[in-house]
Amino acid sequence: MPYQALYRAWRPQTFADLVGQPHVKQTLMNAILRGQVAHAYLFCGPRGTGKTSAAKVLAKAVNCTHRQGAEPCNECEACRSITTGASVDVEEIDAASNRGVEEIRLLRDKVQYAPASVSRKVYIVDEVHMLTTEAFNALLKTLEEPPGHTLFILATTEPHKIPGTIVSRCQRFDFRRIEPEQILERLRTVCADQGWTYEEEALWKIAEAADGGLRDALGLLEQAAAFGSGRLTAEEAAQVLGGVRSSALLELVNRLVAEDLLAVIELLMDWYRAGKDASRIVHELLQVLRDLFIVKLSDGRSEWANRPGYRETADRCDKAWLLRAIQALGETYVHLRFVDQPRLALETALLSLAPSLTGAGTAPAQSAGPAGGMSGAAAGATRVASTANAPATPAAPAAAATPPASVKPGAGSSGGPVRRPGASRKMEVLTALSQQASAAVLEQVQGHWEALLRRVRERRIQTHAWLINGEPVLATPDVLVLAFTSRIHRDAVMKREERGVIEAVLAEEMGTAMQVLALLRADWESFQQTLAPASAPQGTQEEPNATAPADDLVASVVRLFGADRVEIIEDKE
Amino acid sequence: MNTSEAGATRRVAPLSEWPIQTDLLGRLREDIASGRVPHAMLFVGEASQNRRFVNFLSQLLLCTGEPAPCGRCAACAQFESGNHPDLYVLDREGTAVKTGQVEALQERLKLRAHAGGRVVYVVHGVDEMTPVAANRLLKTLEEPWPSVIALLTAGSVRRVLPTVRSRCFLFPLPQAGSAPWDDAMPEERGAEPEGDPWFASLIEPVIQWTEILLKGAEPAVILADRLVRAAEDAEFSDVLYVLAMWLRDLMHTSAGDSRHIRFGEYRAQLKEQSSMTNVAELAKAVAVVLETRVRTRSHVAATLNAERMCVRLQEVFASVYGHRRPL
């Protein structure tokens, strides 16, 4: 028997063999058992999900002479001839190669003749989306009312290209991407059958990389299986997938956080030299960043925390930075498709991720300088998070000195695993500002607020719509801090053009140039709480909120990772 | 069955004699030696590199001697004279491989091999084929006759039709040349003679232009005009390619890297210009240039595109200019 690729050797021959797609299997099997097989089916779904295989199994099932339930026996003459492709009555048509109206006319003529050796003629029209419009139209009448002895099965990966008139004449089945768990199970079966031993992680990697296509998974498995050496390791799998070792990825993250850009360049160039694909690197890097983020959130209790290097790296990064990096690289990943200098694009994306260069979410440009040097300490501060009962500035060095082991949830300090990213940096800026705060200026601004809003409205009505939701809460001679309840409003106001308008109007109204800084009310309140014991309360009296303000970061984290992975520990104050 | 039919083990030239060596190819070599030849392989890399390797591999697969490719057997002789009857090569006609060529290939594949051994077909540039041509390959790729082997090449995996990609074993090929970390040259430039690269005449104007940009002495419109004029007898997208490379070199210099520099001969300019700005700004600037280059492909008026880029570059370098903000 000549050698065949695994994905061909393991093509499903019965419905039971078909991985996933329970909705398709069940419906088809019921139809066969009841003898109610329709005259035309349309199978659509992504590559490698079993469309053509299901079509062939169905063709066998309707023609099998010794059917067992709904399953074909695969032994009778009919089954065997269909499997080998020798049957004259079951035709697999490559619609991408026979896409013209002429070929369809020929097909239409043949449909009229009764089957030669089996009970039902089956036409499997694969890649049917490639038929021309005329060809589709020529097929319409045949498809609607074919002779009783024929069965059409159309298969395609691009159902949107099929005219509605065709779709409405068929029973449509949507094949779904196969879950990694199911792919994994099939891979295990194949390995057992081939007598290969394997590392579980290697199979996982392959199952994930296959992206729902079983054919891809089997292809990768075959490529990764080292014939002779007999053991399939995670390292080999990574090699075949063109990926990079996780330890090297962690190293890159470490260097980035430490702002050792030269080392970042060296690492990247080494990968390029080894022929790694830029989009693959981005993909893997995103995965690692996500895992690091989970390690951070779970406070070291997740499964990833036990993998070598993850814990240490996670301790070095700051949550805000991780989120930003994930977002930026995500954009790069999409962008890489269009750029024809992908390596350069990845390089620039990475280099602009150095913490001091990214700038904090709400902090103005001036904080970028010191923040860079502080990032290590800031990360420590976020981790230990003792800002709740001490002023922010002295907290950072103290926190950095405190070993993380001393943090116990509920032991007086907050120690929450979920904290607002960059909170400490924001607090630093606010503390610095509040030391120069001037109640007189604030009053002045509050007095002019209505007039200000009016003027903004005259200039740019959108800006007014955003700004009206804000409230001036703190002012120094040259900076005005506004608090917003909603993140959307806050972000909108911080956009360049909106802020420009506001600052221009402020300058006109107040006579001096002032910078505008917007933050969330929740942040402002938590800042006030930290301030309360240290200095006199500022401005208006804030009711101490018994329930913490709805923390939208927490909400989005829960949405991202699922409630079961996130533990929220409230600040006790 | 013939001994060269798939399934038989045979001796294959050691990896060190292969034109390209990677771990994956090492494994491919073992597979071929043990008779497990994948029926469809996709090689991804630079065009010239793809060609070189696929050429070698098809000879290896067709050779009937040992160790393959022996260079002495009749098959090798036929191959070297360029008329092996069981090798079928589809190369781009105009911009890409056309549907008609695939059709002819399918006709040919209905016949068995002349020599009774393998039939090898090569399709170059599957990432640039029209959807019609690429789809047409699908069924041919998936279940060929035994001993029919497909060798496909592409410049970028992500542009290959996913259904085609899913039917092949993928082999990335590392890049040739002095700078393996560089992106592939623009395709149409790839084949130019060595020694005098096509960008030699562009780099100096680009360096001068960058200097003017960094000094902020001129408004964006004039800057853009200068750049378009620098490109008088070259494609604008090529100028952008060189500009992106130069900015990248500046970025590396600024980060303290002196090993991965393309235009090392302009050391003085690199030093001077990189000292005026910083890594973050340069990274942003490269991103702007890359984006502009993508836009050149979508029928945007070149001047307009250049002006937009200059305005954005000046925003990036705003801090370099300080108070001397150009118009």
C-alpha cells in the first residue's frame, strides 16, 4: 500500500468517525433511518471540518446494501466502489475546475439516466462557490425537482458566494470549527494507532494551532512526528509550527520591561535569522502576554504561574502595560497582512512598547519621563497595593522592599489581585498636583463653568456633548482636573482635538493657558480616600461610598477571562 | 511496482549538500529517505530562494539513482537538460499563474509518469494566484494519484488561500543574502544583479531628505514635493521602502545597535540624525512610512499620499523641532 498522508488515511468512513458536528450527524442519520433523505444538501463550513467526508459517508449510507442502522457497512460492493471513487453513479465533481455553464449542462443531461449499479445517483459538487452565475442558474431547475433517483450534495467553504436561489433549494448544514479538545482526542487516537509516544503539551499546541481544522491538525502532527526517534515533544511541535520557545518569549518581555532595547533587537534578529515568521511571532507573543496577565490577576494561583519563568516575569510587568501591549500587538497582527515589510512592522511595534515610551492611559505627556524610571517600582506598588492607607508617594519604595509573600488578602491592607492598572502612577500624578492645588483657581473655574460650556458649544458641539458630563474637581495654576463617571466620556475628552478645543476655550475664559486632565470619578474618589488621613479633605465633601464604585476594569476583566478565573477582593477601608 | 514508487526506502543526499538547511528540511529528508513523501508541500520564502530549493527538490524526487540526486542517472540528465517528461512547472505568466495553466496541468496529471516513477509538479507564487486559479487547484492537491507530488511556493503564508494551505505541509525557507533579518525585497526587484542594488541611487537623496525633515526647516507640502521629485525615475513605493529602511537604521543606532544596520557606510549621518530624536519617535515614524506604502497600492494620488505622510511625520517629530514648529 503506497504511503498516504495521515489526513487522507484517516478520512472518516462512518458517521461515528466524523469528529464534532453532532447537529449534522444526528439530522442526517435520522433522515436515513426514516428514509427521508432530501434531494439536495448544502454543506458549508471552514476548511478541515469534514464537509467532503460527510458527503461521501452520506453517499455510501444511502446506497449501502447492508446498512447497519444509519451507518454504511464499508464492506459491500457499493461502499467499496464509492470509497475508491470507482462507482459510476457517485460522482465527485470539482466545481472549481468545472465551473462553466457547459459542464453543468452535461451534468444536467446525465442526471436523467437511472443509476447503473446502486440505488441512488449521488453528485458531490465540491468547492461549489466557484461556479459561475450562469452555471448556478443552469443548475436551478435540476436542483429544484431532480428525478427521484438522484441526490445532490454541494460543499463549500464560502457559502456567501452561493446565490440565494440555490441555497433555498437545498437543506443547509453549517459545519463548525472543531473544538481543540475534540481535535486533541483524535490526535491521541492517531498517535496510539501509529505507535507514537508524545508529550501532552505537544498535542495541545498542535490542536490549538490547527484553528478548528482537523486536516490541518493531522498534517501538523505528521510533520511533527519524528519518525524513528519515536517521541513527539513540545519542542518539536513548536518547531513545526514555526513558533518560538516560551522561555525566549518571556526573555523578550523581560527585556522590554527593563527597556533593554538593544537586547530586544538582538533577540528578534535571532528569530528572524532562524526563519521565524513575523505574524507567528506576534501570535505567540500575544499568547504569552495573555498568560502573564492571567498569572498577574490570579496572584500566582493559576496553572500558568507554575510554568517556569511566568511568575517572575509577571512580577516585573505592570497590568496597564500588559493590557496596552496586548492591544497594540493585536492591531499589529491584523496590520501584518497588508504590509509587505512584516518584519520591520513587528520590530517597530515591539520597540514602541517599552514602558517609558507608551505613556500612561490618562497621565499627560510630562509624566512619561519619570514614569519610565519608576516602572519597576510602580509594578511593585501595584502588586502590594498598600496605597489604601498610606500616601502614594512614599508607598512605592516601601512597597518595593516588601516581599510579595507578606501580602495576605484581608490583612488590613487591600492586597487585591485585581487593581486598576497604572493606579499608582495616576496617584503619583494626582499627589503631585494636589500639592500645588489652589482652591481659588478651582472656584474661579467652577464659577465660569457654565460660560465655558457655552463657549465650547459654540466652537464644537460634539466636544460640548462630552464635556457636559464632567466636573472640575482640582485645579492648580496651570492644570485643571476633570472627573467623569463614564470611561467613554473621559476617553473622548482626552482625544487630541477635543482637548485642544477645551484648552483653547479655557485659555480665553481664564486668561491663562491651562492643561486639561480627565480622569474617572472612581479614581478621583479612591484618591481622595488615600488623601483623607494625610491631609485636610479637599474641596467638596465626598460621601464615603459604602459600596465600591462599579469598577469597569474589573467588569471587563471578568468578561474577558470568565468569572471563574477572576477573584475580586474588595478594598477594605 | 517500480522501486522509485512511493513507499520504498532509498538513500538521499545528506542535508549538508542541500542548498538550504533547516531542522524541518532535515526531517523532510528523513521522510523522503523512508519513502514517506508528502504529496503536497508549500515552501514559503523569498522568490529566488523558493526557486532554488524547489528546483533542487524536484531533481531529488525524480532521480532514480542513489544517493538522490545522483546527477548521473538518466532522470538527472533529463532534468539538467530541462526536459524531464514527468516534471511540470507552472510559473507566473504576467502577474501570476493563470487558470489556463492549471487546466493544462490537470490534463497532464490524468496521465501516468513516462518513466513509471513519480510525477512532480511545481506551482510558483500560489499566494498571488487569482481565486479562480487557486480554487481550481484544490481537488487536484487533495487526492492525487499515488506518486504525484506537488511543490508549491509562496511569498507569504497569510495570503495563501486557507483551503490550499490546509492541504499542504508547510516549510518556511530562511532568507538568503547578507541580512537574513531583512524583509524580502519588493518582488519585482528580487532578481536584480548583485553588486549594484536597485536602491543605490535612492539612498543618498533619502538621507538628505530625512535631514531636512528632522531639522524641521520646511513645511510639509514642500517636503512632500521634494520626496516625490527624488523619486522621479523610481517608483514612489520604492522610495518609501528605502526611507523605511533608513529610519529603521536610525532606530537601531539610537537603541545602541550597530550590528543590524543596512546602510553602515553612512555612519556619520546615522550618528548625527539619530542623536536628534529617539527610538520611540523613530518607531512611530517607521509605522507612518509603512502605512503610506500600503496606501500606494490602493490608487491614492502619490502627491496627496506623500503630503499626508509628511504632515504625520512632522507630528511625530514635533518635540525635535521644539518651538520652531514648521508650517
